[in-house]
Amino acid sequence: MKALVCEMCGGHDLIKQDGLYVCQDCGTKYTVEEAKKMMVEGTVEVAGTVKVDSSGKLSNLYQLARRARDDNNNDMAETYYNRILEEDPSSWEAAFYAVYYTAMNCKIANIQSAAISVNNCIDSVFQLMKESVTDEEQLKNDYTEVYNRVIYIVNMLHNAAYNHYNGISAQIKSRYTQEYINRAVACYNTCYYLGDMLTKFFGEQETAKKLAAEAWKLGIAKHAGTAAYMNTASRQSAKNTIDAYAAKVKESEPNYTPPVVNTGGCYIATAVYGSYNCPQVWTLRRFRDYTLAPTWYGRAFIRTYYAVSPTLVRWFGKTKWFQSLWKPVLNNMVYKLNSLGVEDTPYEDLDYRGFKR
């Protein structure tokens, strides 16, 4: 009986292809002469219990997986980490990267499920890490590595979703708004959960506390940006969640100021006049709903406004130059609208984004 054993990964599945023997496990190729030298001949009778030592095979698989990871070869890294996970289900590294590289290879349509899969593995990965890593410094390095990778893929997935949404024609963009929101929600929830799990498993370490705060801040920033696309009820829910996580951040960073989430809209006008419910803003809201929203170019303007204005207000809303720049412009606009018959009485927003109120 003759058997070929791959010297790289220990696999037994070698098939002759184009004059070479190719390992189906790791892809290593051998010439015919090399294959002959590797052959093991004969049979061995064994009595009793046999323990198979796969440590050499695992070592080779880790080497291949990490090499593929360092080379940014996502496909091969995914393959090798899945192989490791089959051999060693207790490996936190394989448990994380098998999911991570599957998510890295996802298409636009699968962004939401990819982010959710990364979210769902964080708990078990940290549990495995806590059980297997005894050295405190190594433990810190390991959870920091996972933190960096999660933040990277969340940003990548969110940016892909945002760019895809912004590339849609204005005439049909509203049909895909909820789809974009769903993808964004999966991304910022992953940030929140990452911070939660860091404090749950490693909260006694200062490094973990700092990383958790950074994860929460990123989640808050993405959540606040997404809120501009939501309906009134969802924006209020977003504000409540953001306030709750901002309170967590402030435990370690007392001076942290979260971005403003306007639960109604008209960000710049609200910042200038100090309230969402005042005569000037009521006038502007009526103009938005009855004049801009019925036209495709008006809706395109509204979308652009709600994409840009929250950031402007967050950065500059309380500065004197911002107020002095915008107040005369808005005063003049309100005056003209009032003179054209647009009322400044109390007002309830219409469904101008295509959502139910």
C-alpha cells in the first residue's frame, strides 16, 4: 500500500494534475520525483488505542493561514482558517478569522449579513481567548488585534454601503433608503457590541476600557449619521441609544460630546434658531414638505442636506461665525416665504422621506 503525505500541511489528498502532484488541502505542488521520495510503503498492524498527533499539520496550517493573512490573500486565508477550525475548534484565532474573511469576501447585497456574522462571533471568540491565553500581555495583544480587525471591516462594509447608496440615481434612490439603513444598522451595532464584549471579558484592564470607548464612539458617529435617513420614531430611538452609549464613554472620557441627533430635521435652522419648534423653522419645514419634496430634484436636495448638515452642525453649530453666516440667510429666506403665503404656525411634518410617521 502506498500513500502520499504532503510535507507542508500533512494532508493525504494528493492528485496528479498536469504532470505534478497537487495537495488538495493546501495547494502545494510536487514533481513526480519528489512524490516518489515522499511515498510510504507497506502496512502496519496496530493493537490498542492510537492517538494521532496532528500538531505538525496544525502548525503548517497556521503558517499558511498567517502568510495568506499577511499577504491580504482573503480567499486562501479563509480556506486555511476554516481548515484549522475543523482540526481545532477551540482556536480563537481560527474562530474569528474564518468569519472575518468570509465577511471580507462578501458582495454588496450581503453587507448586512456579513456585519451581523462578525457581530455574532465576537462573544465566543473572546470566550475562547479568555480560556486559552494565560499571559496577560499576550491577551492584551490578542483582543487588540480582534478590535482592530472588527473596526476595519465595519468601516469597510459601511463605506461600501454608503457609496453604493450614493451612487443610485436620485429618481429611484428613495426605494433603496431602508436597504441602506439596514446595512448601516448592522455596522454600528457591531461597534456597540464590540465595546460591550470588551468590557464584559476584559473590563479589568485599562486597555480594554479605552478600546471599548473607541468602539462605542465609532458606533455613535455612524448611528448619528444614519439617523438623518430615518423616520421620526427611529430618530428618537437613535437619540436614546446614542445618549446611553455616550454615558458609557463619559465614564472614561468626561469631556466627550456626542454628535447631535435632531429628532425632527432642519439641522442648520434648528441650530441657528435654537429649537425645532419655532415660527421660523415651521416656515422652513412647510417649504421643505410642500415645495421641495414633491419634485425629484427637491428630494435630491433634501437627501444631500440631511447627509451633510448633521456633520456641519456637529462641528460648527455652536460657533459664532456659523451663526453669523447662516442667520441672515435664513432670516431672508423665511421673510420671503412668509410674504409668499407660507405660514409660520405650529406644524407637523409630512411623510416627505417616503416613511410612515
